[in-house]
Amino acid sequence: MSSKQNSKGKGTGKGKSTQRLDKVLSNMGWGSRADIKKMVKQGMIVVNNAAVKDPGMQVDPHRDILEVQGERVLYREYMYLMMNKPQGVISATEDKRDKTVIDLLSQDDRWLQPFPVGRLDKDTEGLLLITNDGQLAHELLSPKKHVPKTYEAYVQGNVDEEDVIRFREGVTLDDGYTTLPAELKILSREDEADGVKSHISLTIHEGKFHQVKRMFEAVGKKVVYLKRISMGSLRLDEALALGTYRELTSAELELLGRAQD
């Protein structure tokens, strides 16, 4: 999706009432401030039906009618993307060695400088929220909030009711930390050549480093595949292919307390 298509998308949140025109358009992906200045000179930018003379003029992007090359610009301050993260990429904005989740975004979807909310391990798949809304990120990641995160995993070993009880009571990790109570569900078990493999669902309420893997290690088992299914009220769209993403729907934004204006 292009930045210009994005400008027609969902607008949520409001900042201060007026901003420089060139800053607004640059942030929306219409080019650098130098590009905006050139377009102004060529009469390609109109505000409230009047050709712009000064690229630094103050505009209210929520109220003023902005047009570039005859195309209406609908301003938005924040972007919210759901990604089905694949294995092999890291949850970061940039890295010198590994591909990041931001590298999977089109160039046009990077204008608002989004970042991943939280971290999924390099070999973990599933739900990842990407946004530039720092307040929402804080609300979802704050240790005081205890936002639930649900994972599905395949575990080498026979996960049984004793493990369910131990997880419910809290598991002591290798560094001595005892986790908050977690909800472990056994979905299925399969006998394989190298032993029993268990398919499980686990909901945790914190986000310690490699927590799910370390919880199973604490009970003598090993996670061989891990996928995040949900985070708070946001659930992975199973129709979303690995490595792809989409904008959140109005209903999903409402669940996160970010209803559209």
C-alpha cells in the first residue's frame, strides 16, 4: 500500500492544532521538505482551495482541506499494522546483521516511523503489532498492566496435568524468578520416532526474556515451535500469510481503545 493510499486511510488521535504544511506533507510521504517547496513553487499544492505560496505556512491537518496535485490528503497521525511475523527476522527497527520486521514493510509504510510493540524471538512466528503510537505500546507492555499473551507451541515431551498445575502456580526459571500464574492447555499429543510431541496453548501475563521456552525447560521439556496467537484483545488474523501484514480494522482499533475519529 502506498503512502498516498495510507493518507486516505484511518485517522486516529490528534496532536496540536496547527503544524507547518511542509512537515505535515513530508510526514505523510509526499516527499522531503525540499520536494514540498518545489511543488509549492509549481502551484501543485492547494489549501482550502487556494494555491499555497509559503511551504512553511501553518495548517490544521484535521480541519483544513489539503490537496497535492489535485489529490485530497486526509491526515493521520498514527498507523497500526498487524503482522504475521515469520521465523528468521528479528523484532527491531534496524539491525546490521539480520533482517528486521520493519524491512518487511513497503517503503511507503515506513514514513511514520513505526516500531514493533514488544519482541518475538527470531525463531518465533505469529502476531506482532507495529505502530508509531508510543502510548499504546506502553499500555500493552507495562509490567503493571499484566496484559495476557497467548501462544501455541509444539513441545518435545509429554506435557501432562502435572505441568498444567505447575504453570498455574507459577514456574521457577533458571535465574530463580518465579513466573506469574499461567494458563496451560493441552491441545493434543502425538507419538513420534523421537518421543512424544505435545501441542499446547499457553497464556502468560508478563514478558520475560525467552519466557515460554524457559518455562518448559523448567519442567524438563523443550519448545520446538512457537507462535503468538493474541496480545490483549488483539488476535492474529489466521488469513494473514506469514511475512505479510495489514492495517487494523475499525473493530480492532476499538478493542485497543483507539476508535476512529
